[in-house]
Amino acid sequence: LPIIIDFGADSCVPCKEMAPVLKTLNTEMQGKAIIKFVDVWKNGDAAKDFPVQVIPTQVFINADGTPYMPSDDIEIKFDMYSFKDTGEHAFTVHQGGLTEEQMRAILADMGVAE
């Protein structure tokens, strides 16, 4: 299944604004996508292997385990990270909050049918 990991904190204002969106989509997308919230203030080590510079930050992973590559139809700014030694694409992330509409558009672009 495609995976979206939202790195944030329960006491971060933009993270609180995204919480209802994550909850709604997590409930709706059961069996279609994995949507997880990770509180980095409570679980500091959880983000150590990911390029998290600010919260909230979302990491997008395709169903086959590869980093999500947004199509040209998605008008959302993503940051792309590559492995230094190989140049291979390692992560696709979004920094800051996303609306429910934006999250649904990304999930559809990842191949998730509603």
C-alpha cells in the first residue's frame, strides 16, 4: 500500500490543523493506503532516518516501496532528496501543512482510488 508519514507534534499549531485531515483520511483509506502520524517531540528517534527539518513534514512512499514522484498535475511543492553516493532518489517530502483536498489529490496521484 502507498504510505504517507506525517512527522509533527501534538502541540504544534500547524500539526494540530492537519490532525483532523489525517484522521479522516486514515479512516477512509483503510486497506487502500497507510497514513500515519509520528510525534517527533515524543519519539525523537522516529525521524532520524528521514529528512525532517521542520514540522509538519510528510514523507510519501509508493506501494512498491519507492519514493513517490508527483505528476505534473500536482501543483504542490515537494522536496526531493537523493542518496549522496549513488544519486538515486531517496525521499519525496512536503514541508508544512496540507489540506484534505491536497492530500486526496496526492493519494489519487499515487494510484489510490477513493
